[in-house]
Amino acid sequence: MQTQSSATDLTERQGRAWVPSLLVMTAMALLATLLFAASAQAIDKWPRSTVTFRDRSDWPAAVNLAVKWWNDAPGRLKLVRARPGQRAQIRIVSANIDSAGLAGLPPDGRVDLDRESLNAGEFRYQADVAAHEIGHAFGLPHIKSQCSLMYAEAETPADIPACNSTYPPGVVRCGPQREDVRAMNRRYGGGVGETFYGFRCASPGPGLPVGPLPINFPNPAPAP
């Protein structure tokens, strides 16, 4: 028959036994969290420098220019159109969302372009938004420089006077800039070089046709 004293001793021993078990469980949970975070960070890029895409948006010409910008920028990463029947890593579609664009990091790769926002903008704006969201689909975060394509605000570099003050009238920044390509190459390899400072477009004025004119100026002033 168990006495009150022996019952108390048993309870104390059981309580002490739970302490290391609880510590082990807590440590395992913390380790799992850290491993998950490391894994999530590790997959914020594609495993190879050639990435497939498919465009089913309402703005194929703008998307084609966005793809050309990224492919023409110095670095190893290149976009290629997915073959028929092949699942594209980056999938670009039209959508009705609350922002101009939305993209999933790798391995998601879905890019949503907002119909209302892009239909209200000129061709250069459509291409800039597409290029910005493709940048996210590559795994790029926002960049602090307001003159970068990957800047977090809704304005594009072409809309910020300070970003274009060193260029001739009617010429504005568009597409990936030097800091964008640096961020890309930190993920996928390659160098920016001494002459690449980003792409430029003719800014259409009243009565002029809206269309792209990419110009790669060799030595403009560095971005503010």
C-alpha cells in the first residue's frame, strides 16, 4: 500500500522527469523553426541561371520588353520561353488585384498584373511594372534606392524627376538599373561592369506615339 510520503516522492520524481522532456521538446521546436526559416531563405532563388516563363497577360509587348531588359542586363540569369506542354517556372497572367502587380518568390513564380492599373498606364509603365514583378519572381526583394526598378513605392523611376535630371529632355530611366542588376547577380552570379547604369526610354509627350526606345547610356551620372 502506497503511503502519502511515497506518493509525494513519486509525484516529485515525475515532475522532475518532465523538466528535461519539456526542454528537449522546446529545443526541437526551435530547431525546426530555424531549419524552416533557413530553407525558406534558401529557395528564394531558382536553382539554375536559366529560368522558363510563359506570358498569358493582356500586355505581351510590354512583357516582351521587360524580359528583354532582364536578358540584356549583364549577368548570368536568362529568361527563356517555356516550350508547349512544359510547366513554366514564371507564369505571367492578368488579374484584378489591389495593386499594379503581385509576384510570388521562387518556387512559386506566379506574376499577377492588374488590369485596371496597367490599362491606365502608358507602354513604358506597363513594361516597368512587368519587369518589377518579374524581379520579385526571380527572388529579388525591394531596394531602398528610389531610382531602382525594385524600389518599393508605386512610382517608377521615370516618374521621379531627381532620377532623370542628368539625361537629355524626353529621356527617362526605365527597366532594371545598376542596383537592381547588382542584387540579381548577388543571387545568380555575374558582374555589372563599369559601363552599365541601366536602361533609358524615350518619354512620350503630347501627340507622340507611346512606345519603347531603350537606350543604354555608357557613362551617366551614378544614381542618387
